Amino acid sequence: MSIARALARFVTNTSADDLPPLARERARMVIASTIASAAMGSDIVSSRIIREIAMERGGTPEATVWFDGRKLPAPEAARVNAVMSDAAASDDSDLRSIAHIGTIVCTTSIATAERTGACGRDVLRAMVLGYEIAGRIDDALTPGRTERGFHGSISTIFGGAVAAAAILALTEAQMTQAIALAATSIGGLMVAANTSVAREYHAGLSALLGIHAALAAHRGFVAEEDVLELTRFRGHPMVGAERSVHDAEKPSAVLARVPAADH
């Protein structure tokens, strides 16, 4: 079984009732921290630029741009909201690997839920499962990811894809493809995030492309299912990803294990 399918099976077989209470509580905390950080970041130059570009492009009004009120297609709204939250740098961060997973799973879950009419319970489940998969993958890549020059966005995109896919109720086969598509959509160099506002640009792309991966998989787009294990050179960003399926049958718990001080 491929890594993508093993992770997809875990996600699709995990119900809201299976989630640890602490993980659900942490998901609520992530919503609060993401929106609060976005409030601080809404007027930062990088946020304004991405918002203006998205508004000029327009599209079907599916999801709300926070602290603006206008609506955009869900992927674009999630991108704008993620940039705002990450720009202020007051959002959730898993300090084990320094990855802002919470911003991505929050913005993608809420935007996709607005698009579909999903309820709050569905949003919390999607967030916890998105955090689970992104956390597992980033755990598997760390240490080594940063040393190879890659930013945490190469892992957070999986959170966005899985969270959106969970809201869309993708099947196991579709979820597998959403994960595979996310894997081939990764990007983000650590040096850029360390020296510029490219950090929040990375966050926006993780949210945007994560939802795109889920939507494409929902419509039947088929990618390379074995993409996570076909790492052919040492510098590949996904080297070590096979460790993400360790104990994949256990209830979702990555978000529950992150110390409260890290949020």
C-alpha cells in the first residue's frame, strides 16, 4: 500500500467521535489564534497585496475574506486569510518542527465549509485530521528538512489538502489523490522565509494549492499515488516520508500532543 493511500485510509476511517477531546479543544484554540493573528496582519503590506490581487481576479463568491466582508472562491479566500494570519506571526506553530500548520488547516477548513455549508463539527474534524497528516509528514522529515533548505510549507500543504478533502467528504481513493497532488504541489525555500516576507507567501500557497488538490481529486484527477516513496535523490524534500505512516491505525493525536504553550 502506498504512503498516500495509508494516510488516506486513516483519514477517511476516522470519525469526529474518534478524535481525542484534547485534540478538538486544541482545534478550537487554533481557530481563535488564527483569526486573532489575521486581525493583526490584515493591514500589513504583504496581506494587502495578496488581497488586492485576489479581489481584482474575483470569481464565484464562496467564502469570506476576513475583516473585509467580501467573498471570493474558497481557494482564494483561504489564501488571503492565511497570508493575513501568517504575516502577523502570532498564529499557531508546532515548535517541534516550526511549522504553522494551524493557520493552513483553519483557513482551508473554514473556507471550504462556507463553500459546502458544512457544520462546525465537520470543521473541527477536518482541522484535526489535516493537522494530523501534516504533523506526521513533518515529523518524518525532521530533522533534515531545514538542512536541505526547505521551509515548513512543504508539509503544511498536506494539512490544507486533507482538511479541505475531509470537508468535501472525499472517498479513500479520492483522498489518496488529494494527498498525492499536494505532494507534487509543494514549495518554499527556508532562506526566503528567513530573510523576507516570503514566509506568509508560502502560507498562502499552502492554503490555495491544498484546496486545489482536494477539488481536483474530488473531480477525478489522478496523480502518481506512490509519489511520497519515490524519492530518488538525497536532496528530495520528501526523503523520510515513509515514517509518516507509523502507527497510522491509532486515533488522531498529533494536535493533542502539541504542548499548549506552542499555540
